[in-house]
Amino acid sequence: MPRMDLGDVSIHFEQRGNGSPAYVFCHGLGGSGQGFEADDMDWYAARFRTVSWDNRGLGRSGQAAKYSLPLYAADLDRLLERLGIERAVVHGVSWGGVLVQRFAIDFPERCAAIVLDSTSSEVNIAASENWYLRGEVARKGAQAVAGREVRPAFAGHATVQEAPPPAAVRPEHLDSYVAQARATGALREHPLTPYLRSISCPALVVGGGRDTVAGAGGSVVIARNLPGARLEILQAAGHGVYRQAPEQFRALLLEFLAEHGLAPIG
């Protein structure tokens, strides 16, 4: 099991392929890279040096004393440094897209390009409450939302009460899961939107027209505020376009990278 000791935390990572540029996948809220590694990574590894990693306190990574959005981003910077990767195409889905925005703001020299999939740089009041309550449900169970009026954040949104119940969060993952849910909810009061203009690397922003988790509106907001971003909304796709519409997504990705002189070299 490959792990990188970063001092304050041990990070699990998987690495396959030898192509250039490097391609880094960042998973969603409370998740891990295992699904990507099992179902998708081989396609990317045939074209790129591909890295998948688990955030601190989640998946196969170790627990830590502290959790915050800047710390998750700093972990990725340190991991890439230890792996000898100076610059990479960094892909984040959902929460991973929030992390990648923070990473590109804090560590622009590491980003050859970014791919923001089914994510947002800000949330409205209803979305903030829903994300916060996801963490409370993980901590306390369904009683955390019993009897509460939880409003949808947008038309078609599956609220924390309406969405399928998540798998039980393992005790060792709870602190990180709650921290990520709260950090996403905090995008209402501390949006990343004002900082997007500082990002100068190429950016592909993709959203799903049938995304009931985050909606496509966040992708539109990002693209309007991120200079030169390419926006693609796949109307038939749900949350996580790379997984919901893999053939379309992969074609878009290769076209986008070729436009910016980053076509993979195997």
C-alpha cells in the first residue's frame, strides 16, 4: 500500500503510467480514489502519468489533528513535490473541484491546467444549510434533520432529506467528512469566486444538466469568473461528468489539452 509520510499526516496514493503531462485525480466529499482507480484509471494511465490520492482522514490515508481546505490543498502540493511532479493537469470532482480551486489559487506553479467537474466556487443559503447538515447526519444520524424544513438549493435539488442515505461514515473518517461538509457550506460566507481571477492556467469547467447534488449553476459561475475558462454543460449527465458520461468527457479533455499544447505524450 503506497503511502507518503508528510510529517503531520500519511497520504495514500496510487500511481500508474509514464506519459506526460502528469494527471492528478481528486475525489469527492468524504470519498477516496478507489472508484476511479478501479474503473477509470487505466484509461488515463495509458496516456498520462496518473496519480490518485485519498485526502487526509479518508479512504486509506491516515488521520490528522487538523482538517481544513487549505490543509487538503497543501497536502497535494507536498505529495506532488515528493513524487517529483513539478506541474500537472489537476482534475477535481465535486468537493475535489473545491479543493482544486484552492490548490490553483495557493500553488499556481503546480498547475499545467485544471479540470473542475460538477463543482462550485460559492453556494447559496439553502445549499450551505444542506451541506452543513450532511455533516450533522454523519455525526448524529437521521435525527439531525428530523422535523426540520430543509429547502432545496435549486430546482431539482435532492436535499439532504431527499437524497439516498449515504453509507455510514466510518469512525476514523468522521472528522474529515464533517470538515469537508462544513467547508463546502462555508462557501456561502467565504466564497472562492473573488479569487478565481488570479488563476492563469487553462481551465476546463464541466457540469451535468441532470446534476441533483450540485447543479450546473456553479459551473457557470466559475466559468464567468475564471479568465479564459472553457465551459461545457452536458445536459444528459448527472453529478460527476467524468463518470456519468465518460466518452464525451474524455473526448472533451483530450481536445482541451491539445488546444493548450498539453496533449499527452506516451
